[in-house]
Amino acid sequence: MMRSRLTHPLKALGAAAALAALIAPAGAQTLTGAGDTGPVELNLVSCCKPTYFGPSVEQWNAKNPDIQIEQEVIPFAQLNDILESRIRAKDTTFDILILDPPRTASFAARRFVLDLTDVLGEKLAKTTNAESLEAVTYRDHLYAVPVFNSTQILIYNPEMLKEAGVEPPSIDPAERATWQEIIEKAKTVKEALDLPYGIAFSQGHTFYQLQPIIMSAGGGVGLTGDNMLTPEVNGDAWKEAMGWYGSLYADGLAPRGVPFPQMDALYTSGQLPFLATTTDRVREFQNQGVPFAVAAFPYMEGGEAYTPCDSFALAVNPFGQHQAQAVEFLTWLGTTEEGGFAAAAQSPNVPANLLVMNKVSDEMEAASDNLDGLKELIEYETDKTCAHRPASVGYVQFETEFLQANMDIINGADASSRLDQMQSQLEVALSRIR
């Protein structure tokens, strides 16, 4: 039976403390570019897809001729290295940068991003999802404006399940299925319809997607201690969860040897009935006309329910020459309905802006006949089951070691011994940061 996730005292205390710090009386802060007159051009360093912030930039530029923004898009795999190199060099040629929330601690500790507590903390506390704010807060200071949020769902093919005589899992988080139940359903459908696979994980190589499974099995976030620099990845719960995950590939239920960016294609081409993924896929599959329905993200039997969360935020370059104008743009995005809708225009992500989040969820639910309850599910998961990745200056090293260990386990390595190895490697790597 699933244990309740409504009350987590330590987690709630952390979010409350962060919000209290953000709405404390602010002191004076001098920003570069304050008082400048005449046209100003800002450079926004983004990543992945031009559409993430393209509509926002276009709408802003149309209404603000004196503050124009150009977007520079960098592939995610190169983003961290390029940003760190440019900021170390005190590069003044860009003003706004995209920030992946788990990197907040690392960037803030090295003063790679501007402290926004005084200029935006109080305003954002009124209009932004509290969990999203917590993810970009380090030592009670705000360092970015959450633009997007995320959560995960289980997508399934209702036609396949009906043909195989399998009962669909529920979209209601109070009736969510266990992973063990889903795996049995996946096996049944795979065998009944003679499918290549039973289930896929769209981001199954990442800690982002697997952290909730590990935590649901009773494991921690992987890092502990006062500075979150002490690894804790080889306990019994971690080994149980990762051993279970590796067995899905060893048994041929999940696709071994297929690049993770191709997992969606396996679902849309009818090669498997279940896909664990983000809510991004709802809009994408609606546009493609793919048969799908949505269930709540499962939990491990006997454990609690957790889901991945957080998504891209925007921060200000501490060496930028137009910080005041950059803050104007971020204020518009994060604290107004117009800015929130502009950000959500072509992005499939859940908005962090509470002024528009429910309306966007309504639109997704209304676009398909079989998605009743999706809005309530998104609201519940982003508020009640969010599992933040560890806020540590060593997160990049942690994430890198996890990716390598996880891929080894997927490809057949023994989970117990590989996690022991990961523990040792992290102890060495993180000791250099302390």
C-alpha cells in the first residue's frame, strides 16, 4: 500500500525557510545598466531548442524597442563547459543565461550568477511554484527565475492494453500503480501481442528520471553532509532499486542498446505499450495523433511516491553590462501573465509561473478525450511528490559518475559492485572540492 506523501516535515521546513528568506526586507542593490537611456541589446545564452525562449524573446522585442534581446542556442551537452569557461573569463558579451536547477549551488558558490534576492525574491514568491523557487535558492538566496517546471507520467497505449485484456493503470495519484504492477502488465502485453519490448524510459540514463525510483525504494538523494559533498550511493536501497532497474534490460523487457533519444520512437511506432516520460510528450503525441493515455508515475511497492521535477531557469551574468535590463525581462517572464504565456507558447514544459500553469494544463487535458484528471495530476505531483536533485557544488561530478554507472548497469554490470565502485570514485572526486 502506498504511504502518504502529503506531509514531509523536513522538506516542508526547507521550502518554508527558503520562501521566508526571499520575502524578507530587501536592501539596496546596484545593477549595471541602471539609468541607461537609448536602445540596449541583450544576449541570452540558451540551450537545446530555439523554441524554448524564442516566443518570449519575439514578444518582448515587439513591445520593448529600447531593450532588444538576441538568443544564442548551445547544445545541452556543451552548455555547462561553455558557460563556465565564459564566466571564468568575465565575459561581458552576454547578459542572461539558462540554468539547470541542480547546478545552482555550484554556480552560486563560485559567484557565476547574480544574486537576485533583493530585486526579485519578494515578487517571485507571489507568482512562482514554491518547489521551483526552492530549486534555484542556495543558502537562502535566490539566483535564478524559474521559467519551466516538470513532472513525469506513465504513458500507455490503451488499444494495446485492451487487446491484451490488461486493466489500464489509474491517472489518479491516490490510486497510482506500483512499478511491480506495471512491469507485470508490460510483460503480459508484450507476450500477448508479440511485441519487441514492454516498457521504455525516455530519460532512463539520467539521475533525473531514476532518482524517484531510488527514493521510493527507500534510498536517499545520493549526497549528504553539511555541504552535500559526502556520497551515499551504495546502501541497500540504492542497490535494490538499481538492481531492479538493470533487470528490466537483462530480461529484454526494456530496450538495451537503443539510444535513449529514440525511446519515444519505439512507442510511437507501436513497439511497446508503456513509456515513462515527462508531460512534454502529451502535446507532442497529441500533435502526432499517436494513441496514448496517461497514468500517474508509479512507485516502488511498500515505498512512497516521488516524481522528478524542476526545469530550466534563467539567471543574470554577474559580469554583464546590462543587469538592470536583464532583470526587467526576467520580471516580465516570472511575475506577469503575459510573460508566462509567452514562455509557454511553444514549450511543452509545465510553466513555473502560477498565473498560467493551470490554464496550460487545462489546454493539454482538453485537447484529448481520454485525459480527464491530467490537470489535477500535474498540480498534485509538482506540489506533493517533487524530488529535487541534490543541491551541491559537487552535483556535476555526481551526475557524471551516475550516468556512467547507470549505463554500465543497463548493459549488464552487477549493480551492487558497480555502485560500490561509484561510491569510491565519488569519495575521491568530491574530496577535492571540500
